[in-house]
Amino acid sequence: MVPYLQVEEVSKRYGDRLLFENISFTINKDDKVALIAPNGAGKTSLLDLIAGKESPDSGKITRTNDITFGYFEQIPTLDPSKTVMNEIFSGDNERIQIIREFEDAVLHHRQEDIARLSGRIDQLGAWDVEVEIRQILTQLKINNLDAIVGELSGGQKKRLALAKVLIGQPDFLILDEPTNHLDLDMIEWLEKYLDKSRITVLMVTHDRYFLDRICNEIIELEDNVIYKYRGNYSYYLEKRDERIQSQQASVAKAQNLMRTEIEWIRRMPKARGTKAKYRVDAFDQLQEQARQKSNEKSVRLDMKSSRLGKKILEIKGVSKSYGPLNLVTNFSYSFSRFEKVGIIGDNGSGKSTFLNLITGLVTPDTGEIETGQTIKFGYYRQDGIQFDMKEKVIDAVTKIAEDVQLEGGIRLSATQLLTKFLFPPSVQYDFVEKLSGGEKRRLYLCTILMQNPNFLILDEPTNDLDIMTLNVLEDYLADFDGCVIIVSHDRFFMDKIADHLFVFDGKGSIADFPGNYTQYRNKIEEEAAERKTDTVKTTVEPSRPKNTDNTKLTYKEKRELEQLEVDIPLLEERKKELEELLNSGTLDHNTLFSKSQEIVLLSEKLEEMELRWLELSDKG
């Protein structure tokens, strides 16, 4: 194994807050590693250190000299004055830069440079860079390459930054919450892209399906200790549980032994100065071990919900448009008690507008929404965090309520409530601005739930929350004595909570699917496979014999089939682009000839791939 990164005895603190101390680990070539830690433990700070953006207080970080690093940050650094395409070409990746220089040489007819750069492009295998760029941009739905970066939305900037780092094809890729602001189709594409690539990856993400399918190693940072698990997320959960049980058993054993030793010390005080001194010394170590507490800490959510009446929420023929953009068209639905609905759809398809209609923040163009008299909404919004950064954590809660009622009639003070949400007294009197992004989200969740809602609306609640908090939130929602609507790109979260789905098509239509997200995706893939089979059958000779043996697909063939189903649509899209380009009448003679050659080769490749797809489909 070739070590790409070595972290040795590294420590970091900000002010009086210690993030981590003397931690060490190694990441080797081809590893795909996830870093898991509670919010506020310093995950992003550790990534900044590894990427060289910050320096450790002590310790050493060694990176292999001849490899390239790419860093996707939660808050991307982009030039607001550039166009999307210029921003992409502004990176220092040699393959991209050499193509840029070649295009400039062609534009200005510098024949010597053209010859020199052509040879270098051959060496780097960079002739397909532009195709690769367009494929990545298409998958991330970045379509307007002339748009000014400063005019993009926050989500568009995040996708542009992700595209830029992927296009650079670094040897070592660092990803900080890469799935935030991606819709579900984009996440699944990124999953497949990373799975088939040879890039070494270190990532922080709360998306558990993503972790399970991509990573072969988990690094857990907890209570300033590094634990390594050689396996995916499912393996990590199993081994972590075994570790915690073992720790708890060791502590319990030490506590029992300490009680025996205490009795001995009390009965035989004279022994302390003679032969039994070794036993007294051992007692001190035993006492330290016995006082250890399980580091299994999690948020406890047992808020009381308000009583739910018979009438919940009725939507009658509601429509909403903004100019020519139809987001909701003639939608009707009557909610039942304890219903849990997931909402899915592409970015900009109207999901947040729908939630704002339900809660009365937006007025429908037509139709009406009737809310039951007992309904008390709790609306967790993507942009809902509006704390005064200069106020103290405790003040952010007490200005809502001095105390809160839990299930069973128990009442907690604001201090006790914050402690249950893993804000110890030392943090409660800190300013909000000192909290990490995930801690601010957890505080926001606390302020929503403490108001005892009986109809929860959660718009991307999983962004920036750590996995431990998500697990507890899922358990809380599963037992929640009220209605729930969830918008989330976290597939695991949706599968665990939603009974059925509202599917937004982006044209105003909302379909009600009776199942969870995985069931929905399976249905979509089955329908796509059927359409592909019908398409291939029309282009392949009908006399082609069926495979009559009962041999099942090998693992390698299954992976090949999956990849063909990804690659064929991409090539079809490229062929369509070329055909439109050839018919545009804007190409010079040389370009027209080269594009014509490309479309011939592309058609041959497509035919070959479709035949192979049919062969594997028949076999499976």
C-alpha cells in the first residue's frame, strides 16, 4: 500500500475550544475513506488542515509530493466576476490548461504552438477533456456556461464548485458534505462516478447510503480518540456497537472490582505503608478506569406534541405559478392523522413553494387550503436559522420559552433542555457565532420542537446534522404523535420515515406514490429498462437468437451492465448535440469534418454498446 497522507500527533484549538489533540491516521492510495464525528468535533477544520488551508497547532501532516489534491468545501471559493466556463478553466489542472492553450493557439494560428501542444495533449490523453467536462456539467445540471458566477444561486455555486474539482481529476479528493444541494438523481450519479473512479477519497457526509456504497474505510473521531474500521458504513455500525459494549463491560468490571478494593483499603489501612503498597497504587489506576463514562452520547428527543383533532389539513384544487413557471397545478389532498409524507423532485420543481403554501407564507393563485383548529405547525426551513450571532445560546432558547413540557408531564428548564440537546452549560453561555454549522442546525431544531408542534414540516433537515443526531431524529419522527412532511435528499432518512411520496415533476403535476424512496427508484429503473429494451429491439435485427442457457450474470457482467446503462444515455445525448451542431450552419470546414468523423465513431460505439447491453440483459 502506498501512503498518500499521514497525520501524526496533530492538535488544533480555536481560542479556548480544543477540537482534537494528538490524533494520528494514514490514508493509502485507492482508499475511499469517510470521517465521522459529532457536530463541533472539528471535521471541517481537520479537512482544512489536510488540504493545507490551515496549519496544526502541533503535530505533522505529510502528503505524498507527486500527487494532486482537490478540495470541495462547504462554502466554495469562486470568482464572482467570471463566467461558469471561465471559472472551470481557471483551475491549475494541467489537462485543462493544455486544452485552453491549444484552443488559443488555434484561434491565433500559431502553428508551432499547435504542433507542440498537440504532442503534449497526446501524452496526457487530454483530447476528450471537453467531452468529460460537458458530461459532468450535464449530470450536475449546469447548462448555462455563459452565466456569471456571482449571479448564481447558492446551490448552483455548490454544484459548480463540485464540477470544477471533479473535472480536475485529482489523485486525492477531499469532499466536505458533497451531497448537500444536490437532488437525488445527481447524488446517485456522483455515487456511481466515485465508485468506478480510481481517485483516493476522504469525505465528510451524513448520507448513509452514500457512505455504504462508496467507502471502504471509516475513521471515527470521538472524544479526541481515532477509531478506524476497515469496511463500509454497515460494517462500521456493527463494529462500533461491539466496541461500545466492550467498553461498557470493561467499565462495569472495573467498578465492581473497585468496590472490593475500597472495602479492603478501609479494613486494612496499615497495609498502605508496607508490602501492600503496590495494591494501593493499582487502586488509583483502577479508580480512573472505573470513572470512565461511556462516550455514547446522543441527543434525546422526547418533546410532547399538541393534541391532534379530527380535521388535519385539506388542500382543494390549489395552483401556484410564477410567470410562465407552473409549480403546482390543481392539486388536492386531504391529510390523515399520523401521516408521514416524503416530497421529492428536482431543484426548482416547487417543493419549498408547496411547503410555504401549506403554512400560509405564500397565497395560492387558485384553490384553498383549510387547516384544522388544533393544528400547530413546526416548520424547519432551509433558510430558517435567524439567530442573533452575538446572543448567547441560552438566550436563543429562553426568548421562546423559559421551560418546556416533555412526554409524561415532565417540565424542563431551558438549561436542562439544552443539555439534552448536547449543549453543556459551558457552551450554553457561549455566543451563537462560536457554534459549528451543525451545532447551529441542532439548536434550530431544538427551538422548533420545544414549541410542541403536532404537524412537522421539515425542509432539508439533514443538512449539516451529524449521523448520531440524525439517528435520534429518525427514531423521534417514527414515534411522533402527529403528521410529518419531509423534503430531503437523504435517501436513508426518507426510506426510514416516509409512508408515501409526493413526486414533483417540475411542470406543476404532483403524483402520489404509495411507497418509500427506494421502492420508487426501483419502479423508475424497471420502467427505464423496459423502455430501453423496446428501443433496442427496434434497432437490432429481430432474428437475433435469445440466449438459451441458464447461466446467471457474473459479478463483473452485472457491473458491466450497470455501466452500460449509465454510458449509453450519455453517448446518445452527445450524438444529439453533434447532430444539432452539424445542422447549425455555424461550423467552418475543418470543424465540420472533425465533428462528422466523431459522430460516425460515436454511432458505431453506440451500436456496439447496445448489442452488448442486449446480450447481457438476455443472459440476466
